[in-house]
Amino acid sequence: MQQIPVFHSRLFWDIDMNQLNYDTRSDFIIERVFERGDVDDIRQCRRYYGDKQIQEALTSAKWLSLETIYLAVAILNNNLTDYKCYITAQSNPQHWNY
């Protein structure tokens, strides 16, 4: 059995970490770690879930910051257009700030 990663408590401040199921809530955990985690958190996430599962979770995410998408592209060596949330953001441009 693979050892459960120990993430910094600041990532999951709003939930009880003891109640978190790392297998059924993998997409939530991966998205949260990539959005708010540091290098060590991302490394632990990659060790536990593997790049394939991480890529599946992030490319199908409904929302990620642009910085997170760029980070994922650099780590996973794929394209911006692979990310559902990037395509959605491109098709819904925001208003100009005057």
C-alpha cells in the first residue's frame, strides 16, 4: 500500500483532513494542491497519484487559474488547449478594463 501524502494544513483549511478520502476525492485534492500548494506539496501529489491521473484531473477541471494551467503544462508537457477550463475561458472573454 502506498503511503498517503502529508500536505501542509493551509491547503485544506476548510475541511477535516482526517475525514478526507484520498481515492474518492482525488480530483479535488489534485486541483487544490496545484492551485495552492508549494513545490513539496506538488511533488508528494505526483508521487501518490502519478502524472497520468493528475493530467486527467487537471485537464477536465471546470476552473483553474491561468498560472496553475501554465504550471501544469510545464510539468506535464502538454498543451494549453488540452485544458477544458482554458478553452472555456477563451470562448468567454471578459470586458476590457478602462
